[in-house]
Amino acid sequence: MQKMKMGNNEAELLGSVMPPELPPGSHVMTAIIEMPAGDPGSPPHRHSGPVFGYMLEGEMIFELEGEPERVIKAGEAFWEPGGDVIHYQAANNLPDQPAKFLVVMVCAPDKEMLVLVSPEELEARKDRRAPRPTDGAA
């Protein structure tokens, strides 16, 4: 992680991306998400805008369309671009401990923040999903 000065304070830069220009009418939401031990999280979905997150406690299995699933641990940051990209997993990786993360979500104007993906669309886009360890592929 990179250290940087912010006025009289020192900060650790956890991540940095250039989000798209926000159209008029966009808004930003900040939330803390808590998942019980072993929780599978939301079904496959997409977000209307970018999502930036920070894992506060526990571990999360995180999987976006076109990327292999990975485990994000407490103290690590993550982001997703939103838009057309399917968010397959945000599951608690620990069967015996809760997990908690903070998210900052940019909502596109007149759009829902989270929209579930239909089984038909998942089937049509299955070639875009990276192989997963649970598929028997590494």
C-alpha cells in the first residue's frame, strides 16, 4: 500500500481507479454490509454504477464476470466497474465467522442500485465467466 500526505495527516492509499464521468442525477450511497457465517451472499446481479469497498471483518469470496474468484480479507479494498458486468459472488468465505464490509456505490440516474440477473442471461453469458476452483478447473 502506498503512503501519502493529506494535509497534516498521513493516509494509506488502498486503491485508485478513474470512474466514468457521473451523469446529472447520479447519487452515491455508503453502506456497511454484514454477512452471517457461511452466507452465500446475493444471487448473481449487476450494479448501475461503480462500487468501491473495504473489508472490515472476516473474508469474502468475490467474483466478477471475466475474472477468477478471489478471497478478499479484512483490511483489503476491492472495486467493480458496475454497468453491464455481472457480479457473480460476494459470499462469506468463513463457515464459522461473520463478515463485514463497507461499500460506496455510485447509482446511475433513474436506475436501481442492484438488479438480479436472470437464469436465461446467465446461460447466454456463461462463456464470459472465468473457470472456478469449484468447477474442477484451476
